[in-house]
Amino acid sequence: MSRFSKVPGAGVKAIKNPVYWSRMQIQNQRYKAQSQALVERFNERWHRLSDIQNKIANDFVDEIIEDLRGKELDKLMLYIDEMQS
């Protein structure tokens, strides 16, 4: 296997070699598994960020929003909109 490079199809005999097709299948399965793992990691991070945002809203914003007026309220609402987007 050492005569084959990391990229399928760039080896010595390339497509004419039956080993190419088995390696291509293995490599495609590896790419698919990596892709699924990346999606799961992204979703996990997204849910953690959503939880942090909800905790901030419940613990901090809900308590002080009633006391704010005018520019302070507008600025806080701007920060909340940026955080949600």
C-alpha cells in the first residue's frame, strides 16, 4: 500500500488497479464519518451557546430590564438582539 498516495486515483496504476476501488470505498466511508462527527460537534456547541444565552436572559436581563429607561434600555435591547443573532 505504500506506493499509493493519500489521494485516491493518484497512485501508480490508478483506476485500473482494483486496490484503488477498495481504498476509495474505505476513504469515502472515513470522510462520511468525519462529516457526521463534525455536524454532531457543531450541534453540541450550538446547544451549549443557546443554554448560556437562556441563562443570561433568565438570571440577568429579566431582573434589570424593569428598572431601565431610555437609552440604557435601547442599548441593552441592541445587545440582546446581537446576542440572539
